[in-house]
Amino acid sequence: MSKTINFSKAEFITSVKQKENILVDKPCVAFLGRSNVGKSTLINLLVRNNNLMKTSKTPGLTKLINYVLIDNFFYLVDLPGYGYASQARDYFGDLINSFIFSNSALRKIYLLVDSRRLLMPADITFIESLHNNNISLSIVFTKIDKLNASDRHFLNIQSEKLSDETLFYVSSKNLSSIDKIRKDIINSISFN
Ligand SMILES: Nc1nc2c(ncn2[C@@H]2O[C@H](COP(=O)(O)OP(=O)(O)OP(=O)(O)O)[C@@H](O)[C@H]2O)c(=O)[nH]1
Ligand SMILES: [Mg+2]
């Protein structure tokens, strides 16, 4: 693609809480994962603005589907986290499932996993259904600055088991891999 995308040209567009209002006017990629894994933080790193999306130590902060427009060209989408006990599960499930499985604008899902906790059953369920529905997927292990030697060992073992997937490793303390994700996003928007 000849156009250069400027991720810093990022604008919050809307929060969607009903599946009828899911945006289809531009392509999108979305960030999915358990509450507190760092979805909103990763979006802020991608757009180089720590204040665009709200982040919190308390799980369950992002309750709606939040759309960020990048360079007037495509959306980054922050999805509500799953696995947080006090959420109204059915409501979230229905909204997220519609967004993921009935969405002509969706180009790719980035499934975020806390690298100290590794894949949980809910993550594995999503991975299987994304594959079954031919939805493009990469797995992003977050918070790698928090790993000790033992955590690293188990992350390596899990990474080897996931050899069929594209894996990214990120930390809010070290931005070295963020540009790889930007390039991957541009590829998935351009070639799908
Ligand atoms: N040390 C460290 N902390 C991180 C990293 N990424 C996120 N955090 C922290 O983890 C907490 C949760 O991050 P969020 O980005 O709000 O997580 P989320 O996935 O959007 O959470 P929900 O909106 O509740 O689903 C915040 O306190 C962040 O500062 C990281 O790479 N390293
Ligand atoms: Mg969030």
C-alpha cells in the first residue's frame, strides 16, 4: 500500500453498547482478552498517547466497544474484557459475539494474554471459535516486564505449543515490539 499510516493521528469516535450500532463504514482490527490484560494500554502505546483510552488497575473498566479512528482510514477497537465476575455475562457475550462473528468490517483480532497467567479456558474457547470461523488472529502476550525466570520458562513452553500462531510480546515499559504490531495491523487492513 502506498499510503503511510500515522498512528499518532488517532481520534476517539464512539462507544457502542448495542450490536445494531457496530460500525461498518471502515475496516477495523480489535483487541480482545480477559479483563486487565492490558488492551486499553496497548491501544495507547500504538497511538503514542497515554491518555486516549482509560486504563485501570481494577478489572472490568472497559464496558463498551470503543472505536478509535486511525489516520481517517481504519479503526482500532477496544473490546470489554471477559472473565470478570461482576459483569453481566450474557449481555457482554452477546455484544462481543456479534462484533466478532457477524462483522463485515472486522479484519483481525489481537487476543491479549497476560504473560504471567498464560492462556485461560476462556481464551482457548475464543481461539478455537476464531479458527472455526476463519477469522484472522494473533496472540499478544502482555506485561513481559513483570516476568521472573520461572514465568519466562512457562511462557516459552506455551509459545512452543502455539507454533501455528503469530505471537507478539509487549510491555508498556519497553516499546520495541510496538512497531511490529503497527506493521501487522497495516498488513491486515491492506490485504484483507
Ligand atoms: N507493568 C505493566 N503493567 C501493565 C502493562 N500493560 C498494562 N499494564 C497495567 O495493567 C492494568 C490494566 O491495564 P488496562 O489496559 O486497563 O487493561 P484492559 O485489558 O483494558 O482492562 P479492562 O478494560 O478491564 O478489560 C493497568 O494498571 C495498566 O497500567 C505492561 O505491559 N506492564
Ligand atoms: Mg480496558
